[in-house]
Amino acid sequence: MIVGLTGGIGSGKTTVAKMFEELGIAIFVADTEAKKLMENSAEIHQELIKLFGEEVMDKNDLPNRKFIAGKVFKDKDLLEKLNQIIHPRVADYFQTWKTEQNTPYIIYEAAIIFEKNLQDRFDYTIIVTAPKEEKLQRVVQRDQTSKEEVVERMKNQWSDNKKIELADFQIENKDLEHTKKIVLQLHKHLLSLVNA
């Protein structure tokens, strides 16, 4: 059984994923795997050079992530082209990875499951939410960035309400102890669905 886990910036979906991992569930973090592929795949390097020019590679011959972020942040078409390079490869890698797991169910964590209309790839989906102010504070602290910049990034994402309508389960992540309890309840529920 494959469960999609998503949430807006600063919602704490990575924290929630770790809680499931502590319960013995295999977690596939799409973002992390995309970064690894971007660093290690010569094929991807060639396509990035084609898309962005030679200056996309840094002095260590690795993709310059800051340079890429600066380019795609303001250019939706360019972002789409970048995604077309990375996402299919992440999806292929996931197909291989999942066959190697032996946990009752697996969780696929990704920021844009609903935005990309990928929910049908999962048996169930979970949305992690948090109050807006809380999300802002978390991201400002985590990324050492300004509130304004975080608000800009949030504008590019769907609202929680829009995602809640599409998700099977919601975890509101305000208080960690409470979140842990919800995760444990949901874990037990998902186990019952696996065995149903």
C-alpha cells in the first residue's frame, strides 16, 4: 500500500514523515531523492547544461542549486522544463525502491502531489497542515530568510483548504505531542486497511 504525504511549506511534513519512520515505515522523500539524482546523474547534468547553459555547474562540477533556484523562481516555464528533467527520473527510481521495501505500507513524501494531480498514484493521501503564522516562523528560522520571501513562496502553493478537500486524512501539526498521537492513530488505522 502506498500512502502519499504532502503539505505546504513550513507545515512540518518532514517531521511527520520521521514520526512514521520511527514506527517502522519506509519513507521515500521525493525532494531528497531528486537532489541526489541531480548531483549524481551525468545524464541530468547534460540536460541542465542544455537548459541553463554551462554556468549551471559549479567549480566542483555539481549543479549550482542557488543559480537554478534564482532562474526558475521567477519563470514558470523554466521551472516546468526543470521538472520534466527531474520528476520522471524520481518516479522511475521510486518504482525500483518500493520493490526493495518490506514494511506494511510505504509513504511517499512530496510537496506537490495535488498540484501535479498525482493523488491517483496513491492508495491514500495525508495532508499535513499548520496555522499560517506558525508556518511562517518555521520557514524563516529554518531557511534564515525574510518573512516577505516566505509569503512570496507561499503564494505559489495551493491553500491548505484546497488540498484538504482532496486528501483522505489530515494531520494538523501545531503541538508535537498531539501530532505524535494523531500519527500513531493514523498508523494503526492504515495497518488495519492493509490487513482488511
